[in-house]
Amino acid sequence: MIQMTRLFYIFIFLVTMTAISCSREGTGDKDDASTITIAGSTSVMPFTEKLAEYFMLDHPDFVINVQGGGSTAGVQACLNRTVDIGMSSRNLKDDEKTLNTITICNDGIAIVVHPNNTINNLTLEQIRDIFNGRIKNWKDLGWIDRRIDAVTREEGSGTRGSFEELVMNKMEIDDGIMVQDSNGSVKEIIATDPYAIGYISLGLLDKRVKGLAIDGIAPTVENIKNGSYLIVRPFLFITNGTPGEKVRLFIDYVLSNDGQTILKKEGLIDIM
Amino acid sequence: MTVTALKKEQFVKFVLTVFALSSLLFLFLIFAFILIEGLPLFHKAGLKNIIFGLKWAPTKGLFGIFPMIISSFLVTFGALLIGGPMGLSCAVYLSEYSGKKMKMLLKPALELLAGIPSVVYGFLGVIYIVPLVRNFLGGSGFSLLATSIILGIMILPTIISISFDSIASVPKSFREGSLAMGATKWQTLYKVVIPAAKSGIMAGFILGMGRAIGETMAVIMIAGNALKIPTGILDPLRTLTGNIALELAYATGDHRQGLFSTGVVLLVIIMALNYIANFWIKKKRLN
Amino acid sequence: MRIKPGNIDKLARIGFNILSFFTVGILVVIISIICVKGFSNINLEFIFSSPEDMGRHGGIFPSIMGTIFLAALSIIFATPLGLGTAIFLTEYTKESVFTKIIRFGVESLAGIPSIIYGLFGFIFFVIKLGMGWSLLSGVLTMTIMILPTIIRTSEEAIKAVPKNLRIVSYSLGATRWETVTKVVLTSAVPGILTGIMLSIGRVVGETAAVIFTMGSSLRLPTSLMESGRTMAVHFYILAREGISMDKAYATALVLVLSITAINILAYYIMNKVVSRYS
């Protein structure tokens, strides 16, 4: 009956081998494939994924791996050379400036509430006070008597960094505010909790949440392009030194008309 | 035995010894690296400032995890409050009241419950429990209450199975003696059987505690992850595990070390709980 | 007015009944929700195609394969290590300070929560050893994580083999290793397999330790150094980001079905042991 154990091992081995060979068939002989690994900001990631999908349609010999991890992780991975391209949704700090940055587009940060929320406009001071904890109830802003469920991103997030820089302006975000670790999860809370407020990437705005106007300026691509909506941050591709040929091919695609059109369609601000 | 057979035996013993030592090696590696990364900050920022500090703002040099220690314990006690009585009752039912058919139905059901991944629990908690709390009790729903409910359900299988083993192993003579003296089944239960199974039940509760305090995914989905000590059951909170999981991917330098320091504290608490539980289990066996 | 003890007894019985049905009820509700909401989205295409648009459309094939790779390779590494340890502790040594220390090590490993494994795997395999987010980092981390389970269940299985079998084997002139492999292990195989099944179930359901070591790339990993997702990780990201509720439920269903199937298999094997010895 020792055969049973041996048989089991052989079974597992066969399954694994079959699986690996199955996958090989899909992507063709691995030696021909060019692989690009990209990691970093979770804000940039979905858009990079989309660009990669389209790019790989035209270049079937390319395999592009996109990971999250956060802007800081992306920068680190770049410094360590564990990825080809790092993604960041914030500007580089001084000790990171040795890296090469390419702005692929700009992204607004929108303050969002539930669609049923009757408020359409807030001043920058009001937004600051909400996230600072000074304003705790919607009735102080002209809506119903109900506690404000504010949501912020976590420390170390590029989006939060930009929010703190452009909105909070040295005022601290209150400790009692809920924290979520991605744009998507913040948006989920706003979309399901009628009394919630948070900030997300402009590119993620859709019918499920309502973007508030700040001091009368609505969060739209036009208002960012004409300079009236000021809560904007760059999406960066970061490389360690000049990018190699294969990587350059992808970056050029992203900066090309085709790439920028895709980004524009997603609600980002192109840099053409 | 021939010489070659002897050599083969020696070789085998050697290999197996190495394998056995590997467990110790891994344990050592885990502790070593967590400590290497986590201890320096205790030195730099000060042990008191970290464990008793009230503010967590690593990018500004503040590493206070006291609110998270409190929150971890709050959430665990909440889970025990919800899962404990239910679990104990289930165990009692399984052991004393149910027939073979019920046993055959309940046991696999519990295995299934235990096998459901924590992310699924978290997901269902967000979709169903959170809105329930928000609409009927107030707040955002991401709260101590919601987290305790989900964690309570998650630790049910642990509490039930260990309590059941404990109660079932109380000798029949105890029960028969009590019944012979005219006590009802219920009186026998709470005056004789359960006290006799006390150590095992305690062990189950403590292991359940360990599981609740170590739970990560479900918690970060439901607890709201706010940095303040919750002032009521409807307030959001952040646990030690949540702190690590939320920020690990983004953290560098001191910030990352702060997360490892959080890990050190978590490890100490859970190891302590596990040893206490094992102690109670051994005590039960000795009895 | 004193309530009759007989009535309290009846109340207690009813109370326990209710609570127990409530507990089973919770399980039924959970499984029903997942089944009902996930079923409509499961078809062959879902199982065999890749995700598109971050998972909004398409299937979960890469995640399924990622899960299989991770589980299979972890088992392949952990079983010899775990089984060897169990054999060592039961057959090759007497109880001593040495064995107590090793058992202490195993028990301690068993108690470490998964996020700490994620933390360790991240700093040790991903960063210090430079493996990056990869299948290999994930496999090595999960191997250590399931090791205690394999050791424990193997030990139980080996201990359950009657002493007589060993005595007879030795009296026939067999060496210790021959006895172990040809006599003890062959009888203990079902119990060992159960442990392996349980560990597979654990790997499949694990998220925290996997996401920080194996990463979360959407592509199917074609080598050990590539990143990938397991079903649990994919489900977590779908659910958390609100990418697609439909796909989330469907993934959850596949996930729960897989774990259930593994558990049933483990039960089946266990029952074979019971029936053989009774």
C-alpha cells in the first residue's frame, strides 16, 4: 500500500506539469515572450492594466505583469530593480529623485458623496473641517441630522499624500475617521453608505457616487485642463535609468495618441 | 544487520533528525526576522511610546499602537460574547441532547463552517451585517459590533468542537450518579458536567480568542480601521492585524519597522494566549 | 413562586435546540447566499478564461491555476518535511528533552497567525532573499505554515498503528526504516492523507499570507518567479474594490465548493480508516 503514497505524489506531479504546460500553450514559447513587470500605485494600476491589455493585443509576444502595492512600494521596487516600471500617484521625494520619471497623465482627486446626498458643493474649508473632525454632523452643512461617515486612505498612500498636500494644507486628518486601503474600497463605502464622504481618483467617478464641486468648481476634466479645479496630481511611470528597448516601446505607446485616448476615455487628463 | 544496512539506518536517522529540526529552524527564522525588523524601533522611539502611545502617524514619527491593542482585545471579547454562549450551547446540545442523526448532520456542517475562508466572511459581513447595523442602530455600520458578530460566527467551530470534546469526555458515571440522586438533566449539566469539563471549555474559549485576535482579512473589511479607541460599539476601530495588513504594502523605512513592531506585540499576545490554552488542555488531560 | 426543576429542564432543552438550529441556520444562510448569487455566473467560460478589465468580465482561470500551483507545490515541500518529523518523533526517539523542544517548536508554529506569516514571508523571501512577489515566495511561506498541521496529523496517524505490527516486523528481521515504510506508514496513509487534504484546504482559503508573498498579478504564472493570484486573493480584490459583485459571488462559490470538495475527500479517507479498524 506504499504504492498509494507514491501514486499520490505522481498524481500531484502530473497535475502540476499538465497545468504548467497548458499555460505554456496559451502564451506561446516562453523564450520568445518579452516580459515587462510593473508595480506600484493602486490608483494608477487599473489604468495601466487597461493599457497593457490593448498593447498586448497589438504585440502578442509581450507579457505585461501589473501589480499593486502602492506608490511607495513601486518606487522601492524601482530602486531595487525588481520591476521594470514603477507606478506612482504622487511626486517623488528628495531621496527618490535619482529615478527617471515620466508623467503619463494627470488625475484629479474628487470629493465624493452618495448620490442621495442633497449637498452639491462645499468650500475647501468645510472639506478640511470635515476631515479634521471639526464638523461632525451633516446638519451643520445643510442636510439632515446624522453623523458624517468620513473615509480616508491609509498613511503612505499616494492619493492621501496628494489630498493632504492639496486640500488639508497642514491640518491633520482626524483619528476617528474610517480608513480604507484603496480607491475602489473607498468608493464602495461611499456608494453604499448614504452618509459617507471620501476622496477618490477622478477617473473612478461614475453613477454610483457624486463628485462635489469645491468652491463652485465641479470636478471635471475640463475644469482641470483650464486650471480652475486645483486638486490634481500626476500619474508617473518611474524607471531606474533610461528604459530599455522593450520597456520604451510600451511607454511610447502609453504616451501616444492611442494610449492617451484610452486614458481620456477613463476620465483621466491626457498630456497631449 | 549488514554494514550497509547499518549505514543506511544511520543515514535515515540523520536525515529525519534534520527534518525534525527544520521546524525549530523555521520558528527561529520567523522570530528572528520579525524581531530584527521590529525591535529597533522600540529602541529608537521608546517602548512606552509605542505600546502606550495614543497616536499612530508613522510618517510623522509617531508609532503609538495602544488604541489598536485595546481594539484588538475589544473585538475579541465581543466575539467571545457572541460566539461563546452559542458555541457552548451547541456543544452541549451535540453531546447531551442530540441523536446520532443530528450528530451526523452537525459535525460536517461545522467542518464546512470552519473551512469557509475569512475573506468570504468579511465580504458577507460588509454586504449584510454592516447595513443592518447602520440602518437599525446608527453610525456607518463599520463598527465594533459588526466585527464582533462576524468574528463570533467565525470562532464558533473552534469553541464548539473543543467544548464538545471536553463535555463528551466527562465520564458517564458523573452524569449517572447525579441523575440517580434525583437531579434533572439540566441540573446535572450545569452543576456536574460543565464544571467537570471546565478546563477544556476554557481552553476552547482561549483558542477562540487566539483565532479572533489573529484574524485579519474579515476585520479590515468590516471594522472601519479608524485610529481612535472606540467610545461605543457603533464606532469604527483598527486592530493590530488590520494595521499591519493595511499599510504593509506602502510602508518603507521607519514606517515599515513600525509595522513589524506591531507584529512583535501581536506575536507576544497570541503566543501567550496559545500557551495558556495549551496549559488548560494539559490540565484537563491530567484530570 | 418556585419554578419546577422539571420545567427548567424542558426550557433548557428547548433553548439548546433553538441555539443549535440557529448555528446550523447561519451556515445554511451563508452557503445559500453564495450558491444562489454565484451560480448564475458560473459556466465553463468562467472557469477557463482569463479576467478582462480588472476582473469585471471574463473568468478566473489564472486564479484557479495559481491556487493549484500554490497548493500542490506547498504540499510537495511540506509533506516530506512534516512526515519525516512525525516519523522521527514517534519511531526514532524516545520522549526526551530534545523531543519536547521540537514539539514546542511545532506547537508554536501552529499558533502563529497568518498575517505574521505574511509579514515574515514578505521580509524574508520577497525582500531579503530577493525573490520578489512570486509563486516561489508564496510556496515557501505556505510550506512553513502548513507544516505543523502535517506533523500533527501524521503523528496521530502513526501513533494509531497498533504496536503489534511493529513488533512482528522487527521479529521478522526488518530494519527500523523498513518497518516504518513497509508496515507503519502503509497503515497510516489514510490519516496522513487527511492531514494533507486539510492543509490543502487551508492554503486554498488563505489570503493574508498569500497576498504579501505571491502578490496579485492577474496573469497566470508560467514560472516560479512570476506573481499570480489565488482564488481567495482574486475574490478579496473583487469584493473590496467593488469591481463586480457578480464575479465576486461566482468566485466565492468556486472557492467554497473547492474547499468543500477537499473536506469531503478528507472525510471519505478518514472513514475508510475507521471502517478498516472496526
